Amino acid sequence: MISAINTRYIAIYVGSATPIQESVKDYPGVELYFTDGADVEHQIDLALLNNLHCPVKLAFVGGNQAEHFANLYHGTWIRETPTVEEELIRFWEN
């Protein structure tokens, strides 16, 4: 359940090719970003610049690089597994 009307629910996929299920795409207020290449950090910065005054529930999805950025940006790392969508929704709802 959404706890605050202005909360941003963000998933940043780092170098990921996983298809996204409708349950994640249809989550109210979700923002999905797909980053890859040499300028991943710049891509992340641009994604996070919107609505800086809003609280954020930020997840990074992927392997070791996603874990690195989760630590760098104080987000949550979710390893890319077959249950990644369920884990994302559980993270956003808690």
C-alpha cells in the first residue's frame, strides 16, 4: 500500500536485460530506469533529479555494479533473480 502520496517508487536496473512484469510496470507511481554503459552514474543522477523534495524508495536491480550504486546512493540492492519483481513490490510496500 502506498504510504505517502508524494513518495517516489524507483527501480534503477543496472546493466539488466530482465523483462519487466506488468505487476511492476503497473505499480502506482513507479518509475523504472534502465542504465548501462560508461556513464551509468550520470544516468542515475539524471533520474534522481526530479522532485527532489519527495521521499524516495530507491532500489537498484542487478549484479555487483547495482550493489555498488545502491551503497553509493543509499538505496536498496535487489539481486536480479527470477523473483525480482516480487521483491521490488515487497520493498516498496514495507
